[in-house]
Amino acid sequence: MPPVLGQEIAVGRRAAPSRVLFGPHVTHLADPHHPRALSDDHVAHLRARAAGGAGVVVTEVASVVAADHPYEDAPLAASCPAGWAAVADACRPFGTLVLAGLGHAGGQGSSAYTRGPLWAPSAVPDPASGEVPAVLPASGIAEVVAGFAAGAAAALEVGCDGVEVQAGQHALLRQFLSGLTNHRDDAYGTDRALLLVEVLTAVRAAIGPGVLGLRLTVDELAPWAGITPASARPVLERVAGLVDLVVPVRGSALTVGATRPDGHTAPGFLRDACRSLRVPGVATVLAGSVVDPSLAEDVLASGDADLVEMTRAQLADPDLVERVRAGRRVRPCVLTNQQCRVREVRNPRIGCTVAPPPVLLPRGDAPVLVVGAGPAGLEAARTLALAGAAVRLVERADAVGGLLRDVAGLPGRARFADLVAWYRAELAELGVGVELGAAAEVPSDGLVVLATGGVDRPGRGVPIAAAVRDGVAPGPVVIEDPVGDGAAVALAERLAGEGREVAVVAPGVLVGPGLARTGDLVDAQARLARAGVRRVTEASVVGFAEGAVTVADVVTGGLSSWPAAVLVDAAPRRAPAVAARPGLVVVGDAVAPRTVAEAVREGHAAARELLA
Amino acid sequence: MSVLGEPLRLGPRVVRNRIVFPAHLTNAAVARRPSAQHAAYYGARAAGGVGMVITEEQSVDPADRPYEKLVDGTDPAVVPGYRAIADAVHAHGALVLAQLGHNGGQSSSLYSRAPVDGADDEPDPMFREVPRPLSDAGLARLVDGFGLVAEHVVAGGLDGVEIQCSQASLIRQLFSARSSRALPFLVAVLRAVRSAVGPDGVLGVRVQGDEGFAGGLATSDAVAVAVAVETLVDYVNTAVGVATRTLPLIEPPMGVPAGYAAHVPSAVRAAVSVPVLGVGRFTTPEQAREAVASGSCDLVGVVRGQIADPGFATKALRGGRVRRCIGCNQECIARVGLNQRLGCAVNPAAGRESSVAANGYLAASTRTTSPFARVLVVGGGPAGLAAAVAAARDGHAVTLAERRDVLGGQLAIASRGPERRELANLVADLAHEARDLGVVVRLRTPVEDVHGIDAVVLATGARPALPAWAGGHARVVDVTEVLTGRVAPSGRVLVVDEGRGHAATSTAELLARRGASVATLTPALVVAGDLAPTLDRERWRRRAAEVGIAEYTDRVVLAAHDGLVLDVLHHLTGEVTPWPADWVVHAGPPTPHVPELVTDVPVFRVGDCLAPRGIDAAVREGTAVRERFSRL
């Protein structure tokens, strides 16, 4: 039987060619000269997913009024028609439905660019910015309704199939729906769904038979005042006659990370809510870490949802639907959020940990030796083999994967094992021979990719890589973490889970500050606190002797002592010394120890460099 | 005339006075090129009388990109932007140099998606990425980059180049690591740049005088480098602090006195014969005059003082009251750190000089055709004062009514906190401006009904709002009640911070210094989260440690019981603990105060009575309200 997710489905009066939706997300793909319009890169980004079989794509959310400017290059509906037209034209050959994302971030926006106040239902400060918004007056409400209608009309006018209205995370409409943020005593407070109904009514009037999608928070994870599945259901029933498609999502301003969480949250977490919220006549979409085609297939076959949102899965593999239709493997999303969660002030362009930016690859049948089968070497070997090279992959250990094998054993990182398994299967299919347990000499000529990884940096304690791989001796553990990514946090969690006494010493104000990027920062603090891990911040280890670590406050110089049988040093590794020569390309941690994303990217790029 | 106004020869050129606008980040670049905003921004300071402008850093390597809006000087497309800057500055008779630099390991792969190139493989403390150590060939390539960018600078008509070897710089990293490659590299860079700028161009070098950590570069290192390259340069600039490690040394907040870094230029000046530039929170004309007159430097750098008042130099040389920088760091340092365009809390036009909307802030008058209006400003805080000043400057007849017996509103109250005194300078400066412009100021004047006027500006601010859990308990009070002296908590005081700014920390320190046993408690991950972006956190932590203030994070107060015991929830674990205290002082967002006015003329709300925010919003909205009167 062909996979359900590849089957056509009716959405309103249109038909989507598959049941997979590519949801709206921040990309920072804008042209800096036209920061609030959609760029050619936006178009290419969406076109790639349409070409790969996506049934529905939703464009990056555009603000419906200029007073809403939530991030520097946030699209503005009035500046988007040309971009929407280009997206619709690019996706039309594939039959993919194109919905224009329309929204208003309300109190979750930013005053940094407008230099005016934020506008929200009530003067409740957003937990992220702390900024107290101004109360949206009746005239402002009318402007918002008109803005949604005008944006929708413009999108349909230029060829979009419909729109998706934002009442999910970062949404004024959700703020009106929620008792957390709507304390009004006018009609929009006594009936908190009134604004949503007015907006959807106006949009429906504006788009006629076009597709009207609604992204709706159905659980704010704050049951004392927030939206719950039970309170969301009557709202959905009330607007069912207006909308064609609904995407229930999770999370509030208090729990921003809960909407697209990382690997600490099991995929498919909204499945029960989705099933309970199905309304006749409305196509319901399961969102929330749906990254495995097998889960998607099961959900669709069971009837718990009509479509699945697989945004991150299609970042990892733009051809997901086509591959599933063909019975082929899909490059797995590992749910680290390290490269794709880019709603932050530095405006990093969206990327993917496991999917390198594609390079134009020449064909070549030259023999190439790849030394090291970590992520960099695996990606290089696969890419070279796809290009026709005769690849020999040599790995010193008794299995492929490199550091990924160890990292996959840490809490929340299990999906890295899926990535290793995917590479193993791909290489087998491509006929790449893998020589394990072989310490390869780097030959003095011929084409070589050197991907042997980093080496431990001499330090005071047990290097973290060794601690993760081999475990640590009994007794209390202190981890000094000058890096602040997920590694030290995860090791601390694992050790504490084994009943060990653990402290993490960090130079900054927080432990694991790099997790802000992945959305796990606050959750990580909570997990560490619940596990009893001590967080010693703005501190640095100055001594380790006689069962104790001495720590100095980096600001005041004040000393403290922490029991420790083991000191783990989470400092980054360093690159090995490598003699450069023509034909030898060094990649990944062997250049400078960094993350999986760089390893994969450089492994991929090495193929072009060698075959050019 | 003081030395400050004397011309000075810098190699081939003469600078008209001793006041410099040194290099600092603005985030005004668009697509990594200088923008029209750069030209307007520097041009405004040149029009204000500065002797020399040094642009923000221009990178010599496309892969060097620690922040998004760093100009890539290697791109030939920068030349028209340089030309626009040169024209804007030269039109007013000032010199303009470009600062050239490479950030080395003090950088990120976020934008380049390439390994960071560093002096060695030691990760930078802020960016925390492992650099790829630069080979000798790599350094040689960068020498060429310096030369290429210098050629672009000259092609754009600028007067010369300054080489950044401090703050954030590969050259600093080489010196700091005591690398034998450091001096030869710097010499090669200077020779390449000299060759590009020719005999008519000015060439300066900015040396590092105090990295601010044990084993780091010190004043003697600055002197040694300056002496070693003296014959290759026309002047020496100085700096203290490392941008990614000891940033508060570079851009200190208001608690740090002017001239805190004067020891560096003093020592360098004693050792070299070329002119020496000194910097260090010189924010008033008096301080600038004294820096030069005392002999600690030949040229004085004033960054924040000229952001706050573009006319600083002329006023310093010819007399006149400047609107002073208050060292709050909220709009210049904090915003730039967040990848946003530079602004200024006391000067709403700063960072927006090129935009049409900013003309309302900048122009001497926006009132061109309409007749003057009779304006009543209700409230004498920063928003009301700014509104009164702006309206009076346009020729409107302005009366300002303040309920209390002093001007300044929340700003005056906040200035009572330790190391917050300079906030009161803004109140004083605005009040002087208002009186000079003929604003009628009425204190102790509550406003109920209004007549005989054409418009009302409502700047009534916000009132403290105690949380529901306070439950009317007499010993649960708002921070403002402590700062105004209405109550004097003692014994065990718990300061609950449900805001982000200085209110909680100021009050905690004030009480601790009076002998109370003080703890701060916040639901957030850190107490007073806004103190880090403005570089106030480090000094606060030192002072808090000095007076023994305990800090509790991740905690929410649920209830206050009689005898004063709080129920405190640790929200990460769910644990609830009883918390006894003699007094509880609360800091949190206040509630807008919007009095009912009986009037049939237009009422414009500005500042905290619209939404409680910071100084910048108050001053900006107050200033901008003038545009509304022209449409009356």
C-alpha cells in the first residue's frame, strides 16, 4: 500500500498533493536592502520543499500592521505581495498549496525597531523581554482586523492558495484568547475569542473560496489561567465554519521552547490533543516534533490527524515526501534545534545540523581515502560516493560514528544514533567499504579527506569526551564548563541520574548559556535543579586537591570549596597537528573542534574540493 | 582659549582642535557596507565642531564577522560609502579616518560558517569557539587585506587610517599571547597601510594599555608597542579593556569616574614624540578640557558625550550648556550588543540622523506654517520635560505642571540609588533647557480641569503596583517608598525583583549600607537582568559582595502571612519554603497613571502613562510630540 502521507487530500476547496505541511518559521533569509520583504532565498527555501513533495507550505509569518516589527527582518504584509507571488509561481508546478503566513506578535514583539510601544490586550509584560506593552485601544483592534483582511486579500490576489492566521506562539490573537494576557473588561475581554472570530470572518470575506488556515495554541502549559485543550475546543467549534485547516500547537510566552522543543521531548506530543480537537469539515494537522515518517504514517493511518506538519524534518531532508513515496530512507532530523531555531537578535540564517548546504558536485571516479568515520568523514564518504568516486573509509574504532556514538548516550541526544544508522545504511547501499579497527597512515600522495577529529587538550581534569565515553570514578563530581553548550549539562544530568553528587562550574551568569539557541535553556536549569545538580556560576576552578575543588568567583574573587573525587574538564578539544599537502583536505574537528553541523558541512564541501 | 581649542599637526594634516569622535560600533552598516546613516551620523558631529572623526572598524577580511553589521572593507563596493562619509565630515571642516581591524579569535562562525582564524587555538571567553591558528601565510594574506582596505579608504577620500590593536583585535591577541610574530606583523601592517595612504594620509595606531586581567597586557606593553612603531605612525591612540572579556573597562557605566584610563595615554605620551589620544568616559566639556590641560593626552576622545550632544565640541570650545551623557549605557552599549542600531537615552536623534522621522528631533523647529499653540504639559518627569523643551523650541507657549515639589519623576527617585546619581543630570539639563526656552514651570500643581489652551501633553507616568500577594501588609512596600524615604526598612529585608532594572538592586544596596540584612529574590534566572547589557552587573556584584547581599533566583512569592512570613516557590523544583522577613520591598512594573481630564482639546499621552518603559521611551516620545502640534 502506498504511504498515506504521500496521498492527496482536500483542504477547503483545494487539494494538497500530499499530507505533509511545511510550517512557517523564522529564516533570516531576507535581503538586507529589503528586510521586510521575501527574498529570492525565501522563494528557493520553499520551492525546495514543494519540489520534494510537500503538500502545503506556509510562508514566514508577515506582520499585518507596520507597528508590529517583532524581529529585524520580520516580513511585513504590505511589503510581501511580490515575494508571495514568486513563492506561488515557484511552487505551482508541484501542486503544493501555498499559504501566506499572517500574524501580529503583540506583546511578544519588539520595540527595538519601531521605537514605539508594544501593543497587547493588557499591560502584562512579556516574560522574554520584560517590556510592559500599551493596551491596544478599539481603534487599534480595528486596524488589526483590517490588516489581516488586507494581507489575505493581497496574498490571494497574487496567486497564493490561501493564508494561515497566527494564533499560536508569538501571536496577538493568542494573547487575546488567553487569561494569562487578556485582562480586559470590554467586549474583547468578556469574550476572549471575539477578536479571533472577527479576524477570521474578515479574512474569509477577503479570500472567498481560498484556503483559510489557523495556527492555534491549544495548550499554554499554564492551566491556572492559560489556554487548555478543553478551553480551546469551543473556540475551534465556533470558528469551524470559517476555517479549512487548523494546526493545533502548544506553548505560551511562559514556555516559548515548548512549541518546537528539542530532543528532550518525545515526538508526537500533541497527538492526543489533536485527536480530541478534530472538528468535522476542518483538516486538522498534527504538529510538534513530527520528524519520523513512520510516526507520521501511523498518525495519518489512525485518523488522529488529516495532515502532519514536518517542518524540521523537511529542513533535514527537503525531499522527504518523495523519498517516502519511493520507499527510500530520509535523512533524520536529530531535534537539536542548533541551526534551525533562529528567532534571535543576531539574525543567523537558518540551517540544519544534519543537512549541509547543497554544493554543485562534479562527477569523478577518482579513488579517495577518507580517514575517520565521525560525522565529517561519513558525510564526505557518502557525498564522494554519490559523485562516483571510489571511496575507502578507514576508522580506528570498531564502529562508525565517532563522537556521535558517545553523544547519543546522553539525555535528549538519542537521535544522533539515528543519524549514524542512516549514514551506515547509505554507505552500504552505495557500496562504500568501511575498514574498522584500522589506524590508517595518511599517504603522501593521492586524494585524502582527513576527518580524524580533535584531540584532548591538556588540562586539570578528566576530558569531557573521556568522561562521556568511559564514565568517571566513584565519588562527587565537579564539571568545569567554559563552553556552555549542551554537553556538560547532559553529562551532569546523566551522572545525577545515576545518584552521583554533581556540581557544574561555569564562567557566565548561567550554566549552559548556549542552550538559549536551542530553546532548552530554562528547561535545562529545571532538570538540573530537580536532579540536585549544583550550578556554580560566574566561577572558575582554581584548585583541585584532597577531595575538593576550589572555585573562585570571577567577579569578586571570593573562594568556595566543593567536594570532588573527580574533576571533569569540559573545555573544547584542540585540532591535531596536520601537515598540509595538495590533495589532502582536513575537515571537522580536525580543523578546529566544533559541532556536528560544521563537521557535516565541511565533509560535504570536501567532496567538491577534491573532485573539482 | 584652552588647549582644547588649539590646532594640532598629525603628520601631514592639521586637526582644528583636540576633540575626537573615536571609533565605536553603530550597527548602521547595511549588507556589510557603510550606509547613508554613517555619513549623517559622523557629519552631525563634524557640524557640531569635532576636530576629527574615526569611523567604526572596517574589517580587512570577509571571513572576519563577529557581528552581523561589521563593514567588509575589502569589498570595492564600500568606496561610495566612504566617499559619502568623507564629504559629510569635510563639509564641516573636520578630519575623518577609518579604523581598520581584524577580530581574530574574538569572533564567530555564525555568519561566515567557516572556522574562526585566531592568534592561537585558545577559545575566546565570550564567543567560546576554538579558533584555527593563523599560519604565517595567513598573516601575510591579512597584511594584504589591511593594504587593500586602506586603498579603498583613500579612494573614498578619507584622511587616513587607524589600526586597531586593542579591544577586539588579532594584533592584540598576538601581543597578549606574547607571540614573537606580534610586532613584525604590526610593522608589516603599518608599512602596507602607509604605502596605501601615501605621504598625505594620516596613520595612527590604537594600542592596548590594560587588558584588565592577571597576566594581561599592561600600560608598559602599550608604551613598548608605541615606542616600537612611533616612527611609522602620526599619532597613537590608547585603550583599556578587552571587548569580549573585560568590556566594562571599555564602556564603563555611570559609577566610573572620568579619566579612569588616563594612566595609559600619560605613560605613552611620556615615551613618544607623536601626539597621543586618550579616552575614558570624558562626558562633559570640563572633563575634556582637563584631560588635555593636565597633559595626560594631546587629543581627547569623547564618544558618548558626542552621541548625547552632537554639538558638544562647539559648546566645549565656545561655551554653552551640553545635554550630558549620563552613562546609562541603555541605548548605545546595550542596543548595539543586541545587534540593534545605536541610540541614546538623552538624544532621540542619535543613530537616526539620516531618517526623515528623526528630523523632528533634530531640526531647530518643525513649526513652519502653523501658528503657535498654547500647550499644557502635565507631569515633570523626563517625558514631560522633553515634551516641554521640544514644544518650546518650536515657539509654542508651554506651561508644565508638576504635582510634586520637584521635577524629574521616577528619574529623580532612581538617581538616589548608589552609583545612579548621574540620572539626575538629565533632569537638571532638561529643566535648564526648559527654563532657557521660557517654559512656565509650576510645581505642586495637580491638574484637574484645563481651559484656555490648545493641547495637553499627558506625561503623568506610572504608579507603583504592589502584587496581589502583598495583601495590604504594612511591611510589604514598593521600592519607590524606600528610595523617597517614606519608609526605612531594617532588620531582615527581602527585596523581591519582578522587574529587570536597577530598582531592586539600588534599593537592596541602599538598605544594606544602612545596616539591614538584605537578600534579593527573583522569579527570573538572574536578579536585575538588565544590568548585564548595560555593563552594570559586574560593579553591582562587587558592591553586593562587599555589603553581603544574598541572591536567590528562580523563586516566586505566593503569599505573605502575618508576622511577615512569605510562601516562596522554587519554580524549577516545585518546592515551597516559608521565608521570614521583617520587611519585603517589591520592584516590578508600575501601572500607567492616566488622570481623568475635563477638556475638549487634544490630549497626547507620552512615556510611562502610555506604557511604563525606560528613559529613552520617555525622552523620545516627549520630544516627538512636537510633531503633533504642527497639525493642530
